[in-house]
Amino acid sequence: MSEIDGVVVEVKDATNHCLRPHVGLTDAQLGAVMYAVSSMVGPQPEALAVVRHEGAAVGAPAATFYWIRNGALGCMEVVRPADTDSSAPAMRGWVRPLSRIRRADVEVFTSQDGFNFGFGVTKKLELHWDDDKPAAVLDANGSMDSYARPGLEELIEKVLASVG
């Protein structure tokens, strides 16, 4: 991964592909998202994914970034601002050590490929930590941007590898 003026290139690409045409943020707001997420992700994440939340109401998460770096899983939600709000959107999240995952519940989904007669496999992962915080859900099964799915699938595989 590389950095240009403090923005991790992969964060910029993910923001432009997954958020720019769909979330209704201004260029300045998207820039703020890129810098904020880059400051958390750092220059060398092992995996990076962004999930867009279609039709998010004002005040609800419009997108969620996930990353793995230095044995930790991070999450940052980008909150959809009001259409009249030009300030940077609120962002909130967490970083938790992968070693503190108590349990990972997995659902595996298959779909038949009509062209090659093979099967596609996607996974949904629910992570339970060793405290009373809510579970984190990584779901590559739902409908999502074709740009976003490979990053989320890679992130899920790396989390699974870390828990055994």
C-alpha cells in the first residue's frame, strides 16, 4: 500500500468506487473521509474493505470501512449527514485485537454459476469478543458493489485464519 499526501491510495480508491457515486457526499466531505480512515488504517494494512449501506437515513451509517493491521481488526462507520450539512461527516468506530475473539460464527452460501457450471462461495462471519460488546458482522453474501466484495472476502479469510 502506498500513501499520497497522507491518504492511503487503497482508501482513496475504495472511497471513490464505493461512496462517491452513491452516498451523496461533497468532494470536501469525501476528502475528509479519506484522511480520517487513512489515519486509522495506516500505510500497511493487511486487508481493507468498505461496505456501503444503501438508502441510509440521515444520522445512520452510510458506509463502514474494515481493516486488519498489526493483529487488530478495525472498523469505522461514516455517518450520513443531512443534505444541507457541508461539514465533514461524523465517523465512529473501534479497533480490537484479533486475539480477543472468543467465537466466530460462520454462515457459508453457495450459488451456481450459470456459465461455467461451477459454484460461487460467500461467507458471513459474526465475531464475538471476550467482553459484552455487540458482535461484529462481516457479510460478503449480500448484494454489494463488485469492487467491494473481493476486499471483504479477503478480510473475512484473514480473520478466519487468525482464529484458527
